[in-house]
Amino acid sequence: MPVSPYIARLRRHVGHDLLMLYGVSGVVTDDAGRVLLARRGDNGRWSVPAGTVDPGEQPADALVREVREETGVEVTIERLAGVATHPVVYPNGDACEYLNIWFRCRAVGGTATADGDESLAVAWFAPDALPELDDWSRLRIGTALDDDAPPWYAAPGEQHPALRRPDSL
């Protein structure tokens, strides 16, 4: 997966040690209510489109860019769906803790197409027919699709299972 020049410079200094980074992800729906998922290039798992915020970039701009780059789909953001820190250890040993902001989005253009690097496949799924997903993806999808819920966050002291440190991504 391509790493931003900013993160590559940091990694030259800290190696595989923990980096705190900003991340965004989008729960994208189409007019039929289906959810857009991408099969990740680094681990082959299905997930919502996600990525990092570049220096000087606003989270909403980063999300629109990441969805377009990874899936070919153009989106408009409907609402903030949640925020939480999320630990990740990548297959190469790089450790990160992301402050992730996720949004509910609606597809407004483009064609769902994998980029062949960050995404190996892209597909639309009915909410009741999702493929196997980890707890982190299910948390973001569930909170984003709940029209009556305010933006989600872990309450003080809450240890949500989706936010535990994984062995690897």
C-alpha cells in the first residue's frame, strides 16, 4: 500500500514503533441502500474505505479523496457517524494508533472499481448480506446506518471489543 511521504519520513526515524495518526473512513451507501466495501490490499479482508489524513488536509476532504482513490466512487458526506482511536499493527510490523473519524456518505458518481493496490476488489452489499467483517468494520457500519443515533464515541472507561489491539491488521 502506498505510504504518504509524511509517514515514510516519520518511519525512517521511529522504525516500527508506535505512531499516532489521523484516519478517516466512510460508510458509503447507494440509492438502493447497499453498502460499499473494498477488499484490502494489505490483508485481503473486506472493509469500509479508509485512509489517513495528510498534513494540512481536513478530515472530510481526506475521506472524499480516499474513497475516490480506493474505489472509484464519488461521494457526498451526509453526517459524522463516529470517532474513536483504533490500534493497528500492519503485517510489516509497523504499529499505529489512529484517531479515526468516520462518516456516513452517499454515492453520487463514479464506478465501483478496485485500484489494484489498496483495494483488490470493490462491491456493493445489502446491509443484511455483508461478507465476513471484523468488529471494527461492523462498529462503523452499524453506527453510520443508524439514522437516529448521534455520532458514536467510546464513553469514558468503555472498552469496546472493536477497539482492542489486534495481533495484526
